[in-house]
Amino acid sequence: MLSSKSLKNLQHSRPSVQGKIVVENLNVYFGKHHVLKNLSIAIPDRQVTAIIGPSGCGKTTFLRSLNRMIELVDGAKVTGKVFLDGLNIYSPKVDSSDIRRRVGMVFQKPNPLPMSIYDNVAFGPRIHGIRNKKVLDKLVEESLKAAGLWDEVKNRLKDPAVSLSGGQQQRLCIARALAVNPEVLLMDEPTASLDPISSAKIESLIRELKRKYTIIVVTHNLQQAMRIADYVVFLFMGELIEHGAADEIFTSPRNTKTIEYLRGAFS
Amino acid sequence: MEELLIKLLMAIATVVVLGFLLVILVDIARRGVSALSLSMLIELPRNAGREGGLLNAIVGSLYISSLATLFSASIGVPAGLYIAEFEGKSRIARAASFAAEVLSGIPSIVFGVYGFIIFVIMLNMGVSLLAGALTLACLELPIIIKVTEETVKLVPSHIKEAALSLGATRWEVLSKVTIRQAVPGIATAVLLAFARGAGEAAPLMFTSGYSNFTPSSLLSPAANLPLAVYYLIMMPFPEAHMRAYAAAFILTIMVLSMNWCSRMLFKRWSRYVVK
């Protein structure tokens, strides 16, 4: 945990730009491979930010460097700063587990834990020290309701999570991420493995959730980005090419690369 | 043409395997059942094994195999977990994995000889239930280590990522998630080791010895079913041979029901497992 003294030290390095998450000169290397090249950007609070760009441009790497999941990759090296409300998450004093509680993540493929529906949602609160059954019950119910899954599972909370359909599993994963009360929700192509109806449910859920959470979505699907995003970040070959309000980027992009990408010249 | 040939070869292989299994099972059942009676299960042997029952061997086998499995599981399961989690980073883990591999290739009679030297003589346990169980545990250990290791290595990384992304530490991931996913496999490893141990005669010949009574303590000698089969079939009396078949039948039923139980448990515990 942070003492008040170390907090003061950290505040010296406060970012100059405002935003829920502020990235300054972020570089990521996998061995000798330079994957993210000197990214600097501010992510607005309580909006949906879509990260778009062709395959292999570093979208997922960028997302994973926002909650330090990138450190789990063997040979990954990160330089630069990522501020979460002014706190540099890569500062040596900061505990990665604490950051991951504040910055939740939803993955490309639904990845339920090998336990019941209830235990999946209660897993996070439990490892963070909540033992009281009543508190847990309430958290599980609220989280499942927020993820729009409660009515479908309320009578079968003890069933294995794997007994749910793919779309339900993904909403369960969202509920699980919400249960630890995060501030930011990172989503890595959350609808890539789902059917259109399940995808639509997740999309409307994202629009719903942005009232409470800052949401960052990696997506391959431009139509989806247009439907859900308030802010858009375009990455190409590990570089930040253009970013701005969604209407601006989609109606009047400035960079030629962005124009070509939006026109479908490459994907 | 090639496909037909391969199919034919596979069919022959299947028939040979199933044929042997069937011949053994039917023969044991035919001869064993005719010699089997209630007194066989609940009485001690009399008159040098020509009369009475096999209670000494049944109880001895259960004690020795259970103890051996308890010993080997309490070392083998953590060892397998450790190897699976740290093989890339730890030299000890790699050494342990290699040792388990070598150990699993050693003939069981060699375990018997060294069990005798180490447990019976050097550690002064005498020919006893304990010495037999420890020797058998050494034989079961590599099975449990290897199967546990394989199961844990198969736990998909996306499950671990899910837990890590919620703020779990490495230890929490291992103790609360990885193990949950691997439990059916680990349970299978343990039951497999039990079944293997229950069928062994060679490691016990010099270590647990043989006795016509049920063991009264850990340090008294104990009989077991495989050795009962061996000793009875060597006797020059036809009535002893019938009892050997009865012992073989009981042993087979024991091992088969163990296998069946492990399948049932596996199914039950796999309910929550992510595929």
C-alpha cells in the first residue's frame, strides 16, 4: 500500500494532460521486437474509447499495458508511464494486483473459471478479502444485474459456469470484472467469438456501463466502433496515428493512413 | 487401398487387445467364482492355505496399497504441481521431473530389493506393513508426479489470465484456480497409482513379507493378494490352485472397481472444468 509520503512523491510526476488514463511515451518490446512505439495519449473518463487498427498493430498489447497484464508475457519490456488518476501504475511502489482490481479486463474469448456461476462472480471479491456471505450475495446479484445476466441465471447460480452459452459466458465475465468494483474496464474484442444477437447484447451493455465506468474496447469491427465509441484511437504498426472524438475520426479523418483504413484499403 | 490396409491393421490390433483382456477376465471369473465363497472373504487361512479364507491377504492389500498411495500422493501431488509451474525457471523442478521419469522405468523387483536394504535393514523397520507400504510408495510416486504434472500443464492459460486480471496473485491462481481445473486429473492419478500398487507382488516380497494373520501393527508383516496368488499357485495341491484363482478374481474385481470409481469421480468432478 502507498504511504502518504510516497503518494506525494508520485504526485510530483503528475501528467500534464487530463484524463482517466494518461499514457506518456509508452514503449513495449517483446525481446528485440519493438511492438509499441512511443505512445502518448489521454483516455477520457466515463466514455467508450475504441482502439482500432489492422491486425498486428499492437491493439491488444496496448490494452494489456494499461493493467500490467503485459508483464505476464515472457520477455516483455515496458518503458514510459501510464497514469491512472495521476498514479503511475509502473512505479515500483505500486502493486500490480491492486492495479488489476481497479482496471478490469474482459477477454476475446469468454474465459469462465472452473467453478459455479456464483463462485465466478464472487472470486474477485473473495481474493480481495470479502468473506461475509450476505455481502457476497449482494455483490453477486448486483454484478449479474449490471451485466444483464441476473434474470437468466438467478435460479441456477450453483450450476457450472461452462454450462452457459457463449454469449452468457461473456456477460458472466463482465459481471465478474464488475464485482471487484473497478474504475476502468478493458475489453479485448469482446464480441469476436459471439453470434450477432449476443454481440448486440454486449454492445448495448457497453453503452449502459459507460455511465459508471471508463471503457476501452479493442475492436476489429469498424461498424461496431461507430456504434459504441465516443472516442477513437487508431494504431498502425505500433504507432499512434490519430485519435479524437468518434464523430471527427469517422467523418473527417486527417491522416491518410486513417482514411485508407476507414475506406477498407487494408485490414 | 492404403486406408483399407490401415483399417485392417487397427482392427487386428483391437481384436488382439480385447481378445486377451476377455480371455483373462473370463478365465479368472470362471475358475475364481467357483472357488469363491463367503468364508473366503471373511476367514483367515488354515492348514497351510488349503482351508479357510483370504482375509489376511485382502486386508493386507487394502492396508498396504492405501498407505502407499497416501505416502506417494502427499509427496507426488505437490511435486507434480511444482514441476508443472516452475519447470521453465527452476533447475530443481527439471531435476525432479527427470528423476520421476527415470524412476518410472525401474523394474518393480529392483524397488523390492532396495526397499529391503533401505527400509527393512537400514531403517530397521523389519519385514513389515510399513516397509512394504513405503517401498510401494516409491513405485507409485513417479506415476502420481507425471500424471499430476501433465494435468496441470494442460490447464489453459486463459483461465489463469482471468484470475490474474481480477488481481489474484500467482499463489492464489495456483491454489484456487489451477488446482480446481486439475482436480479430476489429479484424482485419476491417485487412483491409477492405487490400482497399480494393488497389483504388485515383487516390491512386497522382501519388504512386507507374508503372514497368515491380519497385521496387528504397522511393524508386523502383512500378506497381500498378488503374493497370495503367487504362493498358492506354487503349491502342489489342486485345492490351493482354486484358491489362487479366487485371490486373482478378488484382486481383479478390486482393481476394476477402483478404475470404475475413478471414471465416475472424474465425470462428477469434471462438471465445473473448462474444456
